[in-house]
Amino acid sequence: MNAMRDRAKEHFPTVLLTLLSIVQALALELLWSHLHDAEYLFEHSWTTAIAWAQIAATFLGLILIWVVYASNAMRFRWVPVTSDSVYPFLIGFLEFMLIESLDADELGMWFIFMAVIFGMMVWVAHTTMRRARRDSDNDVFFRNTEPAKLRDFVPQITITGVLLLAGVYLSIRTDSIVVAMIVLLATNALLAWQFYSAAAFWQKSMQESQ
């Protein structure tokens, strides 16, 4: 038995969630500062509607990142590597850029940052699951779960691609208000669905452990 490995597995979830909570708190503070300083948010216009849809999606995204990280840290045990401690900083940087682009004139960049964050979170979650599968502490869950294959990620790849294409399109056609609103509503619906999927996955994990 390797005492150092056991110690790392035991303490890493606390370290990870502490680090992530600091990053998320800073992101939420930045989002609040934007709400406080943006006077146009209280006007009656399409720009205001788009801005609030952006803010809603940004807030949902921040909370969803916390849910994914927290649920994995509580469900599984794995031997951490250096990248596990680096990913929260990269995600936090992208969150800050996402919030800084909360403006109707930068809607294209906002979608691009959202696409990158979504794709990165899929990568982080998958990497965590691969490491957790190698650890016998998680056998109760993984003995009935097949390893993910490339085809299993087709929906996530499609979503990331659509968000990127929307970002490029809206960077070129900055006057496409209708398209912008449709894609923003779809993004909010997607994030809400991700919450539902995360809750279902959590329930499945708890049932497997009984």
C-alpha cells in the first residue's frame, strides 16, 4: 500500500473544491460588477433582452461548472496529477473572458468563449472519469458502466461546433438580432438540460453505491 497515494486521494477533493470555490467566487463577483455598472440592462430594447439572456446563460454556466466538479469530487476517488490542479485556473480564466465579453457588440466572442468552456469541461469530466475507472475504490460504479467511446461524445462535439459557428457568424453579422436571440435561448435550454443530466447521473451513482 502506498501511503503517499492514499494521502493524495484523501485530501485532493478538499483542495480541489477549495481552489474552485475561490475561482468561482471571483467570477461571480466580476459578473455582479458587470450587472451593477451596465445601465442599459434596465432599458426596454432588444439589446437589453439579449444582454439578460447572456447573463442568464453565464450564471447557469458558472453554477454548472461547480456542480460537475463538486459531484465528481464527492462521488469518486482517484490519484491526482498536476493537470487536475491546473484546469480550474484555465477554466477560471475563460470564465473571466466570458464575463468580460458580456456585451451585444461582442456577442460573437461570447459564444466562442462559451464553446471553449463547454468543450473543456467535457474534456475535464472525461479525464476525471478515466482516472477514477483505474482506481479500485470506484469499482462499485464502473463495473456496470462501459468505457466511453468517441461516438458517445458526438452530442458534445456537435454542441461545441454549433456554438463556435454561432460565434463566428455573429462576429461577422453583428446586426442579426433574431439569430442571436434564438441561439441564446437554445444555449440557456442546453444548460438547463445539463443540470438535469447532472442530477440524473448523481442519482444513478448513489443507487449504484447501495
